[in-house]
Amino acid sequence: MKKAFSVIFLICLLTIILFPFFVKAAEPLVPCTNNCGISDFFTMLDRIYSFIVIDIAGPLAVISLIIGGICMLVSAGNPGLMGLGKKIIYAAIIGLVLALGSYAIINFILAALKGS
């Protein structure tokens, strides 16, 4: 009974967290319909990359941080589980820093190529 409640709670929590990402369809991927220029191509690349980094990598890093913290909390003195929690947290932080750093570099390059 307790395990079933935990699974249902986790599914509800993930649904609440991920729901805004499924509904984010107001902004089209291709910004133009006729006479598309190179600026529209770079805008499309920016939208794709921002979706990957902000909408996918960010929440996955947060979920990884939570999982690592839970592993550390439930370790109860088990050094193996404590080490696993630390590894998960370090990997999540490094991955998030790399994703946001690459996002900053790509935005800088696209802004320079667009001329804005």
C-alpha cells in the first residue's frame, strides 16, 4: 500500500512538473511563412537550442539533484549509497553548467551572425 501510494504520488508530481513543457506550443519553430531570410534561420536555431537546454536539460538536472539528495538522505550510514548520491549531484551540477555555458556561447555566436 505504501509503495503504491509512493508511485502514484511520484507520477502526479512529475505530471505537475512536466505539464508546462508539454503545453509550450504557442511559439512556432519556424518564425516565418513567406520570404524567409537568414535571420529567420538563426532564430529557428536559437529556438531549437533553447528548447533543448532550458526546457529539457534544466528540469532533468533538477530531477537528478533531487534523486542524488534522496540517495544521500536514505543512505543511513551506507558509504556506497552516500557516494552514489554525491556522484549524482556532482554529475547534475557539471551537466547543468556545461549546458548553460554552451547555451551562452551559442547565443553569443548567433547574435554576432545575426548582427543584433
